[in-house]
Amino acid sequence: FFLTHSCCAQRERLRWISFYFVHRHCTIGLPLRTDPRALSALSAGTMGGVTSSIERLVPPAVFDWVRLPDWIKNDYLSVPSDQSFWAATAAVPLPVLVSAVVIFLLYIVRPFFARKPRVDPDAAKLRSHRQNAFRASTYPPAFPNGWYKLCYSKDIKRGETKYYQYLNRHFSVYRGQSGIVGVLDAFCPHLGANLSIGGTVVGDCLRCPFHGWAFRADGKCDNIPYSNDPPPQSANAKAWICEERYGMVCIWFDAEGREPTWRLPVVEGIENGNMTLRGVAGPIDIGMHLQEWAENGVDYAHFDVLHNRLMLPWTNMNVPFVEVIHNGEYKLDDENPHISHFHNDVFIEVFGWRLPIPPSHAHIHFVGPGGIVYLEFTIPYFGTIMLFESHTPRESMVTKTDWIYYADWTVPSFIVSFYVGQWAAQIYNDIEVWENKIYRQRPVLLKTDGPVAKFRRWYSQFYSENSRNAAQALDW
């Protein structure tokens, strides 16, 4: 098929080859319609004669161009035409047959080692309003105060604007000609046109597509084209405090409208160039409250239930007979009250025997309520991976999650992909629980459950007096 459709100029000659391979290796017994000249050429004489006739029909350049392996051209063509399919198959190299058998067996045993299929991340959107409303009523306010990622830096090029909906709000994000990024309320304060749908970037201002009003990144109206008077104060658009850090465009959200009380931490390895960008993954939508993810890290008891298996990266399949042993510790930051830390040493056991290698170390920095989380993986013998995991609520009980990751230049790409994919696969195991649970204000806790109560006391600082109203203000 590939030959026939790739070399139209050689159609007649290639048709002879196509018939030859079908005649040789398809023994279904169905009548074949083909050119009588091909039948006579294939049935006359020995296979050596047929081989030579095929070589005469097809120029060597065609064989060279498609790079057919020698074992196809030589071994397959040397099998007599009256032999069975199995005799022809015997010419296939042993490694190919072994690989095919192994793949087939893995496919057969796959259901025995795969976890229960996870719920589709988009299922959160399809849940009934009543069910989500009930679950939401058991949780704290939907949007804690802190930093949240709107988009990646690469998504907003100079002179471009895009429209985003998060936190039950509507944002226009644009990049001016000087490179500055601005985030404004999406709807013009004049008559409500969407600034990003049809709007244009002029200099470092965003111009409304309806009447041409132009707004700076700080929200001030810079120009009204049909008025000679200075724009009134009421003509200003609401501007959001934004920060561009490590390939992410982030905004500060505060229910009281206060200035940022803390900034996103600086990662020295990225700043000095020792770490390079390795990739991004996601997004996925998860039907959960933001606090649920953050609290998950201090719930030690669930590690041995949902995270005790080594997973195939980026899948929900576990590796049979390989267990993961966690040794975690949670503590508050001594200098920054808005940061807490979770340290976890991971050991691998095969058939109950612990591998004699140093453990991989994961250091999770909870920066604020978890809108942006810093995950630092120390890989023995290689170096460090820095993974930024963002959780941005779209609305109550729907959170968008994605990842962007950096690594030392000493860490091979396949190692980076394995660790990040392993982390993502472990999260997949939690999704089904997250999307179907409620929040217990007074849970029944054991000492071995982990410092859940301590974590909740720390997390409560990210809610303020108007947090409940702020989450509902624009939920039309």
C-alpha cells in the first residue's frame, strides 16, 4: 500500500510487486483480480526467475528509496510460492518474532495489572449542578487568596491578546509591543465589549473593538478617539496585578482587594541558567476544590492505598511486583508563614526486596494555597528536576491542573520524562476520589493519618472575610 501510493509514476511496476506480496503471504483463499501478465510472471519458472523478473521490473532506485531491509528482499523472495504462510513467516528474524510475542502477551495480561480506569478529567463538567452544589457547600470558599497561573508566557506573543475565564471571572491578557504583559477585566467599562474578542494592541495599550478606547496595563484609559477631554477616572478598567515567572503569567487574587503580601519564590538554578526548560504537560480539568489537592500531601495514610505501586509514566497502569515505599515529613517554613514543606524519600521494592540504591527525594514547596506549587525532585547520580504544578479554579469545584518543568543539564531527557510522568500517573490515581468526595469539617483522625489538622490551621490564613462572597460575586 505504501509503495503503491508513494510512487505514482511507477504504478504499473509497483502493481506487480503488490500482487506478488499478496499472493505470497495472504492464504485466505479468496479469488484475486489482477493483471494476467502478473499471474503468468509469478507462476512461471522458479522463484529465482520471479525474483529476477521483479528486479527487472522495478529499478533499484525504488528499493533504495523505500529502504527495504535485505531480509525482505532476499529471504522472503527465496521462499517457494507453493509453501504455506508459516513457511514464509519462518524467514522473519527471531528478534522480530520474540518482540511480537512479548507485546501480545503484555496486551493479554494488561487487565490484571491495571488499576481501575480513572474518571475522565472532563467528567467534572458533566456532573449535575445539584451534585456539585451539594459538594461545594461542604467546603471552605472556592478561591483562597494567592497567586494563580492564567497562561504560559509563550501563549501571549507581542501584539496579541487572549481571553480567559478563571475564578468565576473574565480576563483579557495581552502583551504590548515593548514586551510588557497586562491583565485587565475582559469587559470594557464603557459599554461592556470584550476587549480580547476583536480588540487590538496599540503600543502598550489594549484598544476596545467597539469604540476604540485604549487601556494601559495598569487599567488607566489612555485615549478616547472621539473626545478631546481627558478620560474620566470612571473610564478606567480593572487591572490585575500580574507577574511573569518561569514561563508562566500569574495574577494575584485577594478577596479584599489588597496588594500582594508575598511574591513567588525565586529558583536559583533557573535564574543562573543551570536548569533548562524541558517541557509542559496538561491541562486537565479536575472536579475538586483547591484545598483538596494541598491537603492530599499531608494525608500519609492514603499513600499505601493509592500510591504504593510504581506506575508506567503518564498512564494509569502499574508495574507488576514493584512497590513504592514513602517516608514523608511535613513542616512549616521558619521564615515565611505562607510557605510549608513536605519532604518525601521514595524507596523501590521488587518482590519485597528493597533495591540497594539511594532513595529519590521529593521536596514539595506549598507556596500559598497551592495555586502554584514548587516540586523539587533530587535524582541520585544525575541532578535535580524542578516541576511547577499549577491549579487554577475555573469555577467552584472545577480546577485546571497543568505542569511546566525544568531540570539540570546533567539529567537526561528520558529520566526527566519518567519522573514527571510518574508524578502525573500518581495524581491520576487520586482523581476518582477527589471528584466524588465531600469535605468533613470535623473528620475522625488517627495519629497515623498525618498532620491533617495542623495543615488545615495553616491553610486557613488564605481565607478572609469576603472570600465566600468573592467566590460567588460573578457566578451569574
